Amino acid sequence: MPKHISRLLVLMVLFGAVAYGAKQYFTVSSYYAYGHYRGDSVAQMASQKPKLMGTAYCAQCHVAQSTAWTGGVHNNPAQGKAVKCEVCHGPAGGRDAVGPFEIASTGPTHPINVKMLIPTDTARLCTNCHERIAGRPAQQPQIVIADHAGTLQCTTCHDPHSPRTIAGSVVAGAVAGDAAAGQAMAAACAACHSAPYKMGPSLAGQNAAYLADAIAAYKAGTRDNPVMRAMVQSLSDANIRDVSAYFAAQACRSAESNETGGTDKAVATGANCIVCHGTNGVARQPAWPNLGGQSKDYLVSALKSYRDGGHKNPQMSAITKDLRDPDIATLATYFAGVGCK
Ligand code: HEC
Ligand code: HEC
Ligand code: HEC
Ligand code: HEC
Ligand code: HEC
Ligand code: HEC
């Protein structure tokens, strides 16, 4: 073979090898995944339905959340209204594994392959369904987000698996004490807890469940106050129930003589107090304290105490953490002003 022909052949083989190598190197591995035409891929991907496993599947392993959900308001199949686990957590079924030319097999499901999403921005998640929108059907419970929650996460107060349950609430009537038996003990408390309320907060007409809770917290030291700790150290659990029942049965007596009628309602609404403590300071659940009737000074000191960590309560700490002293003064003025209702 003439020399120039063999050189040409070598060059052609080299060129072919480089061209093949370049094709292998530059073609993305998913090239044929959706067929020969890239334009088909969008429709094909869209046609892969999420694989939902259903709530019974989750119940096998996540017993606590499933039990709360089953008894909660988001499970109401009778009315065709059920917000199932996968609505919030995403589909648990394995996605289709894609072979070289076609959808070939189904991948393993959660918990092996699919990691479930934990929603962190609940303000956004829950708002999708619960924000008040003109024309949204009335049977879908709706709130005005700014008035109801401000910038707080919905899970600060609502249990996501049983959202009617508000954190920290107890069943009404759980504290059944004997008011008559409590009266004798209450004499020791009168020095500080009766009008004109210069030394301690007003207890008359306060919710019994809240009183019992607060007294137990002083006794255990989880509410840090040396005076009150000493006062209630010797009370038994039964004594606590009785003295709480006694004060709860008294008529509320307002600490402030010059009630302002609760001006500045906008501030209290804006700071989300109303949703738990009511417009007129009457709490919406027996586990929560009424604020109406307390003195401004006490309200200020209690709010600062939650903010600074002396009184500990998850909701009150979250709500007060960003309050400045002037905000606290305004809020205290408002609630002191509503008086007893
Ligand atoms: C076979 C048992 C099993 C089933 C069924 C199951 N899970 Fe899980 N799940 C687990 C295990 C184990 C983990 C912890 C895995 C990890 O830490 O990565 C987990 C973790 C989670 C997490 C938290 C993820 C994280 O990052 O901590 C969520 C949320 C979750 N599962 C939701 C669900 C939902 C919703 C269903 C029903 C559609 C479900 N699971 C069904 C076993 C299961
Ligand atoms: C309305 C939305 C919603 C629904 C429905 C829901 N979850 Fe959750 N789930 C959440 C949110 C939000 C969190 C994060 C909780 C937190 O931050 O305290 C969570 C957390 C979890 C976790 C992590 C552990 C924990 O409790 O923090 C598991 C496991 C879980 N959910 C399982 C389930 C199962 C099982 C179901 C169905 C029976 C379900 N969830 C239904 C919103 C939802
Ligand atoms: C997919 C839509 C959807 C999502 C997401 C959703 N909800 Fe709901 N929620 C509903 C529906 C529908 C009902 C009414 C059920 C009924 O009436 O039986 C309801 C009921 C409620 C209720 C009871 C209202 C009442 O009348 O007492 C509360 C509270 C609530 N949801 C809070 C939440 C919170 C908090 C989240 C976020 C963690 C959330 N929801 C996420 C649809 C949703
Ligand atoms: C500061 C605590 C708090 C926060 C934060 C909060 N809620 Fe509530 N929510 C409550 C309380 C307390 C009730 C019960 C009010 C009542 O019984 O009148 C309630 C009731 C509701 C209801 C029923 C309303 C009705 O008219 O029946 C819905 C729906 C609701 N919340 C959704 C949400 C959503 C969505 C978020 C997050 C954007 C959220 N909540 C954040 C405390 C809160
Ligand atoms: C020497 C004065 C004094 C006496 C006597 C006293 N207390 Fe108190 N009490 C206080 C002060 C001060 C506070 C506010 C403490 C704080 O900020 O934590 C308080 C707070 C309380 C609270 C919390 C109220 C709320 O709204 O959070 C309860 C409940 C209570 N006392 C019950 C009693 C009982 C029951 C007795 C009698 C056995 C008693 N106290 C005797 C001074 C006293
Ligand atoms: C999610 C419901 C909730 C919201 C919202 C809320 N609180 Fe409270 N608040 C509570 C609970 C529960 C306690 C009792 C905590 C404890 O046991 O220490 C409390 C206690 C208090 C106390 C102490 C009362 C006493 O007698 O010692 C004051 C004052 C108070 N809240 C004011 C406010 C103000 C002001 C706001 C608005 C910025 C607010 N709260 C918002 C639930 C709430």
C-alpha cells in the first residue's frame, strides 16, 4: 500500500475515535430517558402521577400522629373532607424508576427510598386552605391571617395532626375542688391577693384549672418566685384544687378603679392576644388565665417575666419574645382597662 494511503487511513481511524469519544462524552446520560425527541419529555414527566399510599399505610409505623389525626378535625370523611397525611407530607410511594428508553420499574417506597418532607413553613401550608378569600365556600373554615396569626407559625398554637387542639389546653372541669374547704386556706392569701391588689395579682373569678396549674408550678419551682414558693410549699394536691375552686368561685373584682374600657384594641389584636385571651380579657379555654381585672403593674411584670424567662410557657414565650417595653405597657394598659366582665 502506498505510504500516503496508509497515513490517510490512520488519520481517518483517529478522527472516528475522537468523534465517537466526543459523542459519548458530551451526550447527557438522560438523553434517551424520555424517547428520541426531547420535546416529549415535559408531557411524559407530567403524566407520572404521584404514588399515594394512603393513611392506613402510615398508621403502621407512626402511631402517635395517626391516632391524633384520626380523632382530629382534618379527618372527616363523612363530609368528604379529609386532609390526609400525604397532602402535607408529600407522596410516600416510590417514583417510577426510568430505564434507558421507557419507564421500567417502580422504586421502593418510604421509609426505604422516599424521605418524607416535614413542613416547616406552616404559615404558608395552612394558609393555602384557610385564608379568607371572597367566594371561598363557607364550609371551609377561614381566617384573616393578619388578625389571627400575624407572622407566627400556625404550629405555635395548633397541633398540625389535630388542629382543634391548641397546645397547653385542658378539658373543662378537670379541676374539681371543694370551694368550701378552700375558704379556710384562702385567709392566708388575702393579705396579698385581695383588693386593692398592691402585692399580688387578683385571683377572684380566675379559671380554676389555670390557678391550680400556676400554684403547682410555684410549688415545683418551675415558676420562679420565692415568696409564692414559700406560701404554697405545704399545700397538698387536694389543697391546691380546693383553694383554686374557692378563688374561681369568687366574683371578679377589678384592680383598676379608673377602667379605660379597653382602648387600643388594635394593639392587642395585632399582637395576637385576643385569639386566646378574648377581646374582653376572658380566656377562651379554662387552662388559660383571664386578664380582665388585673392591675396594669401586674400585667407588665407577668409579660416581662415570660419574655425574660422567669415564667415559662411555650406559647407566651414565643409571643412575648420580640415585645419591647413600650409594647408591653400598651398591652397591659389595654387589658387592665377592660376590667371584669
Ligand atoms: C414501614 C414503616 C413506615 C411507614 C409505613 C411510614 N413511615 Fe414515615 N418514617 C419511618 C421511619 C423508620 C422514619 C425515620 C426515617 C429517617 O429518619 O430518615 C420515618 C420518618 C418519617 C417522617 C419524618 C422524616 C424526617 O426527616 O424525620 C415523616 C414526616 C414521615 N415518616 C411521614 C410518613 C407518612 C406521611 C407516612 C404514610 C404515607 C409514613 N411516614 C409511613 C417509617 C415509616
Ligand atoms: C395539615 C398538615 C399535616 C397533616 C394532614 C399531617 N401532618 Fe404530620 N406534620 C405536619 C407538620 C407541620 C409537622 C411538623 C411538626 C412540628 O414542626 O412540630 C408534622 C410532623 C410529622 C412527623 C415528624 C414527627 C413530629 O411529630 O414532629 C411525622 C412522623 C408525621 N408528621 C406523620 C404524619 C402522619 C402519619 C400523618 C397522617 C396520619 C400526618 N403526619 C398528617 C403536618 C401535617
Ligand atoms: C388541603 C386543605 C387544608 C390544609 C392544607 C389544612 N387544612 Fe385545616 N381544615 C381543612 C378543612 C376542609 C377543614 C374542615 C373539616 C371539617 O369541617 O370537618 C379544616 C379544619 C381545620 C380547623 C378546625 C376549624 C374549626 O371549625 O374549628 C383548624 C383549626 C385547622 N383546620 C387548622 C389547620 C392548620 C393549623 C393547618 C396547617 C398545619 C391546616 N389546617 C391545613 C383543610 C385544610
Ligand atoms: C397565637 C395562637 C394561634 C396561631 C399562631 C394560629 N391560631 Fe388558629 N386558632 C387559635 C385559637 C385559640 C383558635 C380557637 C379560637 C376560638 O375558639 O374562637 C383558633 C382557631 C382557628 C380556626 C378556626 C376558626 C373558626 O372561625 O372556626 C382556623 C381555621 C385556624 N385557627 C387556622 C389557623 C391557621 C391557618 C394558622 C396559621 C396561619 C393559625 N390558625 C395560627 C390560635 C392560633
Ligand atoms: C406575701 C404576699 C403573697 C401571699 C401571702 C400569697 N401570694 Fe400568691 N402571689 C404573690 C405575688 C407577688 C404573685 C406574683 C408572682 C409572680 O409574678 O410570679 C403571686 C402569684 C400568685 C398566683 C399566680 C396568679 C396568676 O394570675 O398567674 C397564684 C395562683 C397565687 N399567687 C396563689 C396564692 C395562694 C393560693 C396563696 C395563699 C395560700 C397566696 N398566693 C399567697 C404574693 C403572695
Ligand atoms: C395560644 C394562646 C395565647 C396567646 C395567643 C396569648 N396568651 Fe397569654 N397566656 C396563655 C397561657 C396558656 C398563659 C398561662 C401560662 C402559664 O401557665 O404560665 C398565659 C398567660 C398570660 C399572662 C399572665 C396572666 C397571669 O394571670 O399571670 C399575661 C399577662 C398574658 N398571658 C398576656 C398575653 C398578651 C398581652 C398576649 C398578646 C401579646 C398573649 N397573652 C397571648 C395563652 C396565650
